[in-house]
Amino acid sequence: MKYKITYLDEELNRKTEYSNLDKNQIIYDFNQAGFRIINIETTVKKKKTTLKTNVKRLKVKDISQFLKQLSILLDSGLDFKLAISILKDQEKNKYLKASLYEIDKNIDQGYSIAEAFKRTENFPDLVVGIIEAGEASSSLGESLNILAEYYDNEEKTKQMLKNALYYPTILLIVTMIVTILMVYIVLPRYVELFSYYDGMELPGLTKRLLNTSNFLLNKGWILLLAIIGLAALIKKALPKNTKLWFSKARLSYPFIGSYILSYEIQRFSGIFALLIDSGIETLESINKAAKSINNIYLREKLCCLNKDILEGHTLYETFSKIEILPPMFINLINVGELSSSLSKTMEISFNYYKNIVSEKSKKLTSLFEPLIIILVSLIVGTVVVAIALPMFSLVNLVNF
């Protein structure tokens, strides 16, 4: 069997060779020569397998905690192999534990640390990229510590947004439960009461509410399936240009658009600074950071910057072409480029937009609360009026 070997020579230059020797013999020979193997793969195409029992992307919180513990062990002087062995024995998360066992196995087979992480398919590309850079520069512990801090900040931002939505969500759920109880328990009893009076007709609002509840009770599942199917069809069949248009329009929504843009810039700045700090080249850092953006329109714009930069344009000129980016971010790019401190200015950008996202989250909460209360009042009020109207009609009939 023929193998393709990717490795780092004594001067840390990346090279590729082919060999027909046994895999274990290849690993032994390369180690004896002082070369660091990055990857060994057969030149014969393997059949794709659809089954992999432990493929599950890990949660940000779990990744952050693991990276922090690993960086502490490495900084204390422990060998990577021993550090992984300690962590895998004490890990309680079954998915992370399985991943650590697989990493340990990959290291034994001669793969580099970055390749060992990548082969688990459970870690984000950002983690693999930072580990690869840290491994090449012999500063793996420091790189992992910076990465852990980034994921900590990412988790705090997400948790802050969740906290802002807790109250409106709970209020809506309670409202729906109360409405369902009133429509499906209280309203039918009124209808039954009215059936005893000949010539008594239910008010129009009550009839509409009753018909709607009957439809949802008997055929609501059809409506639900139709909505899910339509949403899936639109998501798949929608042309790329249309998706880009919707993504761009989303950034123009009043208040929410600026919140989304601030969050995306915060994310891009944090990852960009992290990658540059790890020694990854600027163009590659921009590309990797751009791929982390959720908004399709902004991601596409940022991913297309490499062409202009390679043609000789400055970062400031290139980023300025994206009109939707705020002046503050563009100016920080300019200052970082002129002073050769892009990593520092991107950290400033990250912290600046993190504060903006925090403030906007609080404003979103204060904006949503009255809107939710108004919505709840309209829903509950409509149901109450629809139930109360027949009572007035009944009282008038009895008095007559």
C-alpha cells in the first residue's frame, strides 16, 4: 500500500513524500530523522462511511473549559500526551471523553496534534487552526489559553442574549397555556349552555374563535406540516442571490439590524485578533474569521477581500468597499495597519462592540417587554371578550 506523508522537517518547512513501506516503519524512520509527521494517508480512495458514533459538535462551554485545563497542564511543563491522558480520565462529558480517547489514539498513530483534533470531527475549524499554529510556533499552551478566553467571552455574550429573552419567552408561554385552556375548556361549556335555548345565536367573534379552535384541534397538524414543509422548501430552493438579499435586508432592520451587525463585527474582530496573535498570516486570518460570520451577505463580502489585498490594495481600502461596515471598525483597521498592531486594534474592536452588544441586549429587553405585554393583552382580551359576549346575550334573553 502506498502512503502520502505530510511532515515538518528540522527547519519546520512543510513537505510531502510518498512511500510503500509499512506505516509503523514510516513513523519510526521519520521520528529517527527528526521530522514531525503532520498526516499519513493512503493514496487509494477510501469508501465513505456514513456511521461515526461519536460525531457531535461540542458545546462552547465544554470546549472552553477543556482548553483552559489543557493550557494549564501544558504551561506547567507536562507533555501533551500525558496532559490528554489526565483530562480524558477525569472528563464526565461522554462526547468530549470519546473525543479525547480518539485524540490520544491518533497521536499514537503518528499524527500531529492539530491533525489528531481534526480527525475527531468534533472540534470547530478555529480550534484546529489555532492548535496547528501554536504547534508550529512551539507556543501551544499560550495559544490554547487565548482561545479559551475567546470562547469564554463568546459564551458570556450568548448567555446575556438568552437572559434578555427569558422574561418575554416565559410570558408568551404562560399566555398560550391560558388561552388554550380558555378556548378548549371554558368556551365549549358556553356553547353547550347556549344549545338549550332555541333561536339563540352565538356572537360573530365567538363563532370565529370557536371555528378556529375546532380547525386547529382537528386539522392543526396539517397546517403545522405545511408550514414546516414550506419553510424547508424555501430554504433549499431559494436562489443564492435571494438569500443574499434577505441577509442584507436583515442588517437594515430598525434597531435589530444594528444589533446583528455589532454582534457579527464583535465575532469577526475577536477571531481575527486571535488568529493573528497565534502567528497565522493576515490573509488566512481574514478568510477564517470571515467564515465564522452567520450573516450570509456579510460573510460573502468578507470572504471576497483576499483578491483585492493580493492585488496590492491596503486593508483599509479593501474593508472600506463594504459599505455596511461602521466607520469605527474601518478606522481601527486603518490604525492597526499603519502602526503594525492589527492584533491590538482588533482586540479593541472586539471589546468595543462587545459593550455595544451588551447595551443593545438591555435595550432589546426593555423594548420587547412592553411589546409582549401589548400582544398578550390583545390575545387574552380577544378571548375574554369572545367568551363574555354570549353571557350578555344570555342575560338579555332571560330578562326579555
